[in-house]
Amino acid sequence: MNKTIQDIAYSILDLVPINKGSDANVSFKHSADLAQHAENWGYKRYWLAEHHNKPGIASSATPILIGHIAANTSKIQVGSGGIMLPNHAPLVVAEQFGTLESLFPGRIDLGIGRAPGTDQLTAYALRRNAKSDGHDFPEQLEELRAYFSPVDMKVNAIPGKGLQIPIWLLGSSGYSAELAGKLGLPFAFANHFSPENTLPALDLYRNSFKPSSMLQKPYVMIGTNIVAAETDEEAVRRSTSLLQHHLGLIRNQQTSLQPPVDDIDTLCSSYEKSILEQKLAGSIIGSRETVKRKLEKFVQETQTDEIIINSQIFDHEARLQSYEIVADVIRNA
């Protein structure tokens, strides 16, 4: 049966943006406020990313922020989107998430990624080993999952041992898609910055899926940029903060999240504009009616089970309004 937007769950991916002229303390307060609203609007999950050495992103200490959000909410699932496993010892991750699950039983998700979430120099500062390039990711993942097993080992994660914490694999290509399928794990795909790989990765995941004790059939969640407003024109203007964020990535000139501008063409060349259009081709930007139409098409094409929405919007009230519009669109479809 083909899915419609009435059939999907909807969640939030928060990079905890640091706005120009602001600081991390304000960002953390904004994230807690957004999570409280999201809980009331019917969002299923609130995930926090892991990034390092990025002046516009405050989500470096991801497990601490997960605890902050969980403590300021009561029922929404809170998790990582994701923990970049090559940056960490699997035992430490197991202990951290065992602690979170013990504090907030039944509410913690553990999304795992293979990328560093940063540049090579910072990755070396994190890992202290030039050989830690993610090639042993399957072995790290196996070790991490073993720490949650009830089986007694020579080294145990306390807390962590025997806890049922949902583990997801995250990816932007076919590697994690195939691995998630073979292991029978839920899969989250980063369409918000890799739209050209979305459908091939989903096909690979579904075709390679083997039922497991955790999951009997494939479950897909897709990360998507959505910027909504009362009019298409205002949504486009708000989205220029997201465009400036990616323009900084293209130029390797990363800054805090910039305020919106009236015309993004004044800030970038035609070549840069084409790259932005390619990287953000999967984004949904517009009014309530436009979001509904584009979201219906997106769900029809991907047959996703869930969407997780990233909204890099400068003004906090505008960001709240965007997420509220999306929730209304899905509820009232």
C-alpha cells in the first residue's frame, strides 16, 4: 500500500545553531523551548547531531544535550542524529547512553554514523590516531551492541548492560544503507544534504534487509530540510540562512548562522548557486499549501516511514512557526 503523509511519523533534527550575535547558552535555551513545543505538536523524536569545530553549531557534546532536552520534556523520544562512532570508544558511548536510558527509561534513541562530523584536522584531535578513518566501523558497531547485551563479559558497560536502547544507522550513501539492512536495523538517510543518493540508498537498504530481533521489516526515516512560512516569499527569505550556511561549507568559511537576506544571488556566484541547488534539491520551502504539495510528492516517491526535519532558520519565533506549520499540515492532511 502506498504511503501518504497521513501515514508517516514526523520528528526534528536539531543542529543547535548559534546565531550571529548570539552564543551557545541562548542556543541551548532555544532548543529546549523548541523541544517542548514539538512534544505538544505531536513530533515523535527530537534528535541532536554531532559536529565539531563549527562556529555555527553547538551540538558537539551530544549526549549532554540529549540529557538537557530529555530533562525539559516528558514523553518525546530523544536521541542522537547521530553519534559519530569512529570519534569515540564504543564502551564510552555504551556507558553514556546506558546512563541516559537509566535516567529517562524508554525515551532514548541511539543513532550511529560513520563520518567524522568535522574536518580532518579536528578528527585527528578527537581520535588521536591517523588510522581511525572509519574502516573498522562494522567492528566498532558490533562491539557497541555487545555492551548492551545481557551477557556478562570481561568488560561491561555499567550502566548499559542489558538495556534495550534502539540503535539506528545513519548514512548519506549506500554503505550504511546496506549494513543497516543486513543487520536488521532501522535506517536514517541524510537527504537534507545528499538528495541525489536518497532513492538508491533506500532501494539498497530495503533489498538487503534481513529481519532481526529488533526489527521485522525495514523502517526508513529521511532527514529533510523544511522551511515553512505563511507565504512562499517569506519561506524563501527565511531559507537564505540555510543557504548561507551551505555557502560557507562550499567556501570553507564557516561562520555562525547568518540572518536572512532578500536575495541570495547577491552573495554567491552562479557557479556557487548551482552547487547550492544541487545540495539542497531535496529541501521543501514554502507556504502551508506548498509544503503540503511537496511533502505529499516526497512521501509518494520515497515511501518513507518517517521524516526528520532540519530547519536552519535564524529567528527563533520563525523557526517555531515553521515546525508548527509542518505539524499542522501532516495532522490535517
